[in-house]
Amino acid sequence: MRRREGKRRKYLTLVPDGMADYPLDRLGGKTPLMVADTPNMDLLTKKGRCGLAKTVPDGMEPGSDIANFSIMGYDSSYFTGRGAFEAASMGVKLGEGDVAFRCNLVTEEDGILKDYSADHITSEEGRYLIEEVDKKIGRRYGVEFFPGVSYRHLMVIRGCFNEMDMDIECTPPHNIVGERLEENLPRGDLKDLMKNLIIGSKDLLDDNPINVKRRNEGKNPGNMIWPWGWGKKPNIPTYQELYEIEGSVITAVDLIKGIGICAGLDVIEVPGATGYTDTNFSGKAKYALKSLEDKEFVFLHVEATDEMGHEGDLDGKINAIERFDKEVVGSILDGLEDFSLLLLPDHPTPVELRRHTSDPVPFLLYRDKNYSPDDVGEFNEESVKKGYFGTLDATMLVSILFGSRKLR
């Protein structure tokens, strides 16, 4: 796509993570999105075109990694695993033989995984605990640990990857809450090392003063690590190479930052962005508008809706959807003219399942000029089935947003 002369058009992709859901009996057969008050998304729907997007390729786990990767326009042939993108976000360099894992601080109790996030442990507490693991366990086994945000950290094993594909099976912790750990320990290559790290972390962290204090305060301790989502060094073309577009990514989540970095997007740090329901919704919109003064594109991601799905908190999810609509979408509409916008969740996170699914998600595409709308009047999982686009592969959406095809 060639640049236009003079003032350039602005483009946004807005991703309320895990917002899509299933109809619930307690909501009269409606989804949380259907009952939430979303006047701004509905307004864009009336003026735009809608459909369903397939964000998870067949045969792949419905993770936020591949789903957001697809939304950014990359097909699965470029995908090398979640951990590699988290490493990119944290500035951790990977060699050709290195493998990176997302590493949660979790709560273990009586052999059960009680909490995948250790009650959303603070970043300060999490940093101290993961640094203890690095010093006292990681160095023993030649494994490196890097602190991240809240319960989300990184583990790197250097030089273990060769030209053959590795066979490593690690279950995401948010998929096994309430289940016995021994039945879900890593399998395949490196399984013995991984087991030693997990069990050793429990012995180290269980009686740590931070966790003793958390228990005394009625909070879940971060008393075990849980590595998952492994990946090797990625190599993907940037947005500048593909579309001649310069842009930014706004999120509190290292995974999304890392995909953005690999795509050549600048990371915009927003004060108060937490990856939870207390995140700075309006601040994300404010910083997006500021970035668009100089750049053409922003990818804005909000995690709160997904977290409420994982916690099974229906009221919390509805509230997060409404705050996203008011404080993010509403602020964008108030502060921007002459723009195109793509809006969709990356995957469903149904509150009754408390885990991701692979179902296609609703999306809307809005252009403020020369764009005739379809007949959809509100934005939800059911209404968009009548939309203009039908069901599309999510990797197509960026090209449609930019009004172009990829250069290669």
C-alpha cells in the first residue's frame, strides 16, 4: 500500500480480550455482551459492517497468543510459540537454540492448583519471589527466570533446541484450576527438568515471608511456578514491510507487547495499566489518541474482560465490557476524526467454562467515509451473523482495515 500525500488516515484495532461468551440461562438466554450497556460499540455497528472472525486455526489451542497473532494479520506459519513473544516484550534476547516459557506464579494447596494468578499478586511481590526462584533454583539447573507483571513471568532454557521439533506439552494453568497437579505436569521433552523446577519452587516459596503475610491477609500465596506456552525465536515481517504503516501497541500484557515489537510497532506504556479490572481504561484511549498524532495505527488491547471470564465472574465481566465501551470506545469516538476501526475480541472466554474456546468471534469494521453499512444494529455474538462479511479468517482483517492487500 502506498502512503497518501498530506494528512494520513488513522487506523485502530481494538481488542477486548475474551469478551465473547455463550448464552446463559441466568441472563435469559443472552450473553454478557448482549445484556451489557454498549452504546458506543452499537453506534459503530450501525455505521459499519460486521461478521464473525475465525481467530484460532484448526488444530491449535485457543490461546491469546495465536488469536492475537491472527488478528494482527499473521498466519500460523510464522508462529513460533507464546514464550518467545513474552521474551521480546521484556527485552530478553533469544538465541537460535533457546526456548522461552511463560511462567505463572500460582497457588498450590493439597496437591490442587487453586489459583492460576495467586490472587493477582502484586508486581513487587511477584518480582521478589521469581528472583528467589532464579537465584536458588534456576542457577542450580542452568535455567533463567525474569520478572514480569503481577503473576506473569518468563523462564528461559538456553541452548536446548535443535533442528528437530521439540515435543513439549504444558497445560495453561487457567485451564486446570481445581485439578490435581500431578495429573497435569509437563510431558514430553524436558519433562524431568520441568517437574524438578515446579516441585522445587513449591519447597522454596511456600513458607517465604511474603506468602506467610499474604495468607495472614486472607490472600492466596504465590507458592509455586507453572511454566507453559513455550516458544523459540520468531522471525516475522513488520507492518512497515507489509503495509508501509507505522504504529503503536497499547496493552499491559507482555505477550501482546512482544507480538507488537516483532511487528515493528512501538510499545506505549500507560500509567495504571494492570492487565486486570483496575486497569486504566480511559488512559489507554488517551495514549492511543496521542500516538495517532504522529503515527497511523494503534493496536489497543484490554485484558480485563478475559480475566473476569477466567474467574467466572459474570457481573465483573459485564462491568468490564461496559467500561471498555464507555472509557475506550467512547473516548476514541470523542477524540478522533477521519479514521477506520476494527473491533473484536481475540477469543471467547465463557464465564461458565472459565477457559478459552475456539468459536469464531464477532467483529465490526468501521470507516467514517465512503462506506455503506450493513443492517446490523447492535454488536454481539448473535447479531453479527447477519452482517456483510459472514465468517472470515481473522488474518484477512488487517488488509481489509487498511484497504489493501499485503505486499507479500
